[in-house]
Amino acid sequence: MTDILRILISPLVWLASFSAVYGLHGLICGHGIEGDVLGFPLQRVLMVAAYAAAILLQVMLVAGLSAQRFSSPSAFVRFVSRVTAWVGLVATVWSLLPVVTTTYCL
């Protein structure tokens, strides 16, 4: 893994996750997906699952960039990549929080 990839992977994954979750929201609302899963609306289940998957992916990046195997020999790159990994995790939790706290379609 190159140093620039170590630094940018988490924000790039946040960008992709953000786009995917809100794209899923558009598909759910635009195509009228209906149904229930264990008594919960299918729309809510899909959105919460996408939110959880995005967070899990960011947590795996934090863990991976903290592991010796994937860390850089440079102390500076190690520090910056870990900071950006935490920033990506916080950004994912915060920016996708409306997925689980608001209505999914009007």
C-alpha cells in the first residue's frame, strides 16, 4: 500500500459510502420499494443495513491502518493515516446519521 493510499483511503471510502447510501435512498423512494422484514419496513431495514455496513467498513480501515502489517515505515505517514481513518469514521457516522433518525420517503 503506498503512502498516499494509506492517507486517502478512509476519506475515499466515506465518499463512496455517502454516495451509495443516498443513492440507495433515491432508489427506495423513487421505485416504491415496499415490504416488511420481521415486522420492520423493508425500506428502513435496507437503509440501516447500508449505514451499518458503511460504519463497519470504516472501523475495519481504522483497525487495518493501526496494524503493524499495513502501517508505513514513516512515522508521519502512520500518524496522518490513522488520523484520517478516524476522521473518515466520524464523518461516516455523522453524515449518514439522518438515515436512521429521519423518515426515509415523503
